[in-house]
Amino acid sequence: MNRYPLWKNLLILGVVLTGLLLAWPNLYSQDPSIEVTAARGAEITDSSKGEIQAALENANVPFKAIEPREEGKLLVRFATPGNQLKGQEAIEQTLAERYRSALTQVADLPGWMRAMELNQMSLGLDLRGGIHVVIDVDMEAALDQALERYIGDIRTLLREDKVRYLTVTRDGGSIEVKFKDAETRDAGEKAIRREFRDLDIESTQDGADLVLLARLPEAQQQEIKNFALEQNITTLRNRVNALGVAEPSIARQGERRIVVELPGARDPGRLKEILGATATLEYRLVDTENSVADAVSGRLPVGSKLYSERNGTPILLKRRVIVTGDQITDASAGFDSQSGTPAVFVNLDGQGARRMRNVTTENVGKPMAVVFIENRTTTRMVEGEPVKTTRKVEEVISVATIREPFGRRFQTTGLDSSDEAHNTALLLRSGALAAPIQIVEERTIGPSLGQDNIDQGFMSVMIGLALVIGFMALYYRVFGLVADLVLVVNLVLIVGVLSMLQATLTLPGIAGIVLTVGMAVDANVLIFERIREEIRNGNSPQASIHAGYDKALSTIVDANVTTLIAAVVLFSFGTGPVKGFAVTLFIGILTSMFTAILGSRALINLIYGGRRLNKLAI
């Protein structure tokens, strides 16, 4: 009696050993490291490692290793944080034009662990240190900008269709178009309905004038707001990459807010500078009449300018700008309907559409280039002091042939792959913010405070664990020692699951683990008290053990399921720290049910199962 079959014992042992293996990497220390990536227009090659090594050796900065991390990235490990900072300065001084460096912490795991892709737990900002910023997006401004674009487009449409109108103005949240007579109003309404099917059109009268009121439907307004928020997230993600921070987190919060978390960053002023930076796009015609080689040698033609493509190839463009990124209202990736090749579909506002139509009509069959322009800030050490310099960078990201005249909506082809089309669309959309932003919350956590949080959190877990272990051992004797053992295994499983899922551990998450330590023994207390009650009722020890585990099961499941529901609700509706607490609570409840019900039963069966007993040490 009270024996598990061999397969069940092996299954429980396998789960425990797997948990130990997954949690093992967390015993290793972390190396201060630098993650090196290629700047736009450059790439990580076989010679990159030698260049970085030479830069560090010339600056007399000792390092542990330079190794590939992921595709297109190198990792430089250091022994101390001081060498890490010196190494970043050395790389920025000599290789800033070609490589970007980001400070990070990487576990010093043995090769076999890395081969098995075992990882440490991810630590939240409150444990690692860094900058936490909450940004509010002005959704009203996004709607205003959309209405202004529609006003310009409606004016252009009516002029092209030769429909006479008196005024096209803004009236609150509507667009008001006034006409002199019913005939022109009807013609205008027909044209607007044909071109702008997403607008709600209503006819009315203002004195002697006949009026069309165009409004954005609620669904369209929500779509504009979502687009503005998503485009701002893309823009901010592109911008914070220049901060030199590995693994930045930029996520949506609610209907109009964006949370930016930069682990290891310590300069909030620099963050504000990057968030306020500008980047634009320009469409220019390619100069096919003059020689690129002559321009490179210094004989630059009048009316042209020399640029470089992303791969470094020089290209000669006309100085006249057709349209800029401020006139792009949307861009998406897709495929050309005729050739099936990757393409980017671009929408322009009214002014940009008119200029694009005029230029393309005159230049069918000629190539046109997309120029991406941004202000890049680099830091150099001058006489031991960091000096920041900002320079304007212009590069050609796409060249395509004009097949036929186009205006408000057109496509850019000539791209190598669908991935490149997707990336180009992102660049087109993320050149500028879709709506103004405002920083409403800012919090900087130093690395020493983060380490203090780790130390205090670890101490709280150890104190809680020691008190529970002492109480259970004294009160329940052998059964209490079994509960203590499975409680330690439960902690190992929690750490293992967090490491496997790469879930982020935060300070509230540690609180969830401490709570789980207390709740994990609740199940054992219910079981043990039920066993004692069976013994008092005169049942044999073996029958009491069997009845204790069986009859307490439903109560344990009911209690833990209600807690799991609470954890799910916290994770679904909570934000930030609340989610961190919910994650560890949810995982802890699941692992505690496994260890308390199956794990402790397996140990009790091994100790007492199949034996003739007169009493139990409980």
C-alpha cells in the first residue's frame, strides 16, 4: 500500500532534474560586456573581430573574449565594469563610423550550457538598473493632422475635377465644404464620395450657401489613433537603438501611452535628446546624364549632388527635392501585381501628390531614389572629457524606375526581398513621429540600487524559507522534513521555469516568490492535518496516509485554482510591476501543486510505503 508505480517515480524525478538543469545557469556570475552591431550601411564581417581587438589593445583595455553572439552581432566580455566603460570609449573613438556599441551583462556560462541554449532569468529594470519612461501620445493632434490632410486632398481633388467651391475649412471635428449652387454641390459630393469612401458625407445649408459636412467615422478615428501610436513606437524603437543600450523595451500601454525601458542606461538627458530627434525622407530623381565617376573625382555637375547607397556605392542625384517624408501619410509592404516582386506602397498628402504627379509625368522611364536623412550623435573623448558631436547623415535606401505617372498613391519596386520591402516601409513610416509626444513619468534606477534590490529580495526569500522550514520540521517531524525538501525543490522549479520562459523577474516578482513559499506548504499542512485526523479516528498509519492525500486533494485544488484565477486577472489587467507579481505567483502555484501533491507523496511512499507501521512521526 502507498506505493507509486516505477514510471510515476521516474516521471517526477525527470521533472525535478529538468528543473535543476534549467535553474543551474543562475549560479554563474555575469560578465560586464559590450554588444557590437554594425551601423547603417556597414556590416559585421570576419575582419570586424580583429578591428575591435586592435582598438582595445591600442587603448590598453584588457578584455576576456570577443565572440559572435547572434547573426550580425559580436560580444566583447570584460572582467570589471571599469574595463567595460573604457572598452566602449575605445570603440567609439576609433570605430564609431562603422559600429555601434551597447553596454550589457552576459552570463559567463560554460560551453555545454550555451550549446544547450540554457539561459539565466531575465531581470527587470528595478533589479538591473536603468531608465523607465512613460510617454503620452497626443491623439487629438493625430486626428487634427488627419483632418488637415483631408482638407488639402479635398481641395486638390475639386480643382482637378474642375468643381468650383467657395471654401474648404475646418469646423470642429468636421470638414466644411461650401458651394454656391446645388449643381456644383452635387458634383463635389460625387467626387468626394468617389475618392474618400471612408468619410461620412452630409448635405446641409448655411444661409445662401450649400454645404457638405465630411466627418471621420468612429472606426476611422480609432484606426488613425492606433496607426499614430504604432508608428510612434516604431520611430522610438529606431531612435533608442542609437543610445547604446542592449535589449531596450518599448511597449504600448493602454490607448495612448508608450513605456520605454532601457536597462543599464544612466543618462536621462541623452534619452530625451534621442526621443526629440528628427529624421526625414526625400524623393529625388537620379542624374543619368552625368558620370558618377567624374562626380567622385571632384567634377560635380551643376544641379546634382553625390550620395551613397547603403552598401557604399556612390550615386548621383538631382538637387531638386520632389517630396519629403513629412508629406508621406502611410507606407506598407506588399507585392507588385504585375511582376510579383516585393514592393512598397506609399500614400502622399495633397501637396506632395500634386508635385509627384507633375515630376513623374515628365520623367517616365527614369530612375528615382529615396534618401533617408537623420542626425546622428557620436561621443568622442577630447582631453579626457566626453564631447558629443551631431552630424547629418544622408543615404539612399531605394532606387526604382518610374513606369508611369503617379500621384497620391504609388509603389516603389526594385527591392531584393520582402524583408527589405518591409524594412523600407518601416523607414518611410518612422522617419518622423506621427503625433506629438510628452514624457509624463521618468524614473532612473542606478545599478547599485538594483543590486541592493536583488540582495534584499534574496534575503527576504531566504528568511521566509528558513522560518517555514524550521516550523514544519519542529511541528510535523519526518513529514515536516519531507515538506521542507519539496519546498526547496519548488523554489528550484520556479527559477527553472522563469529561466526557460525568459520571463522577466522584477522586485514585485520576488514578492510573489516569497508569498509562494508560504502558500506552498499550505497544501502539505492540509494533507498532514488530514492524516492526523484519520489516525485520531483509529485508522491504521498506512490507511491514514492514503486517506490524507486523497481526501485533501479536492480542497487543495479548489484553493489553488482560485489563486490561479486571481493571478490571471492581475496579469491581464495589470501593468508593469503588477504583471511581474502575477507571473511568479502563477508559476509558483503550479509548481507548488506538483511538489506538494506528487513530490511529497512520492517521498512519503519511499519512506513508509509497503511497511508494517505502528505509528507515524507526525
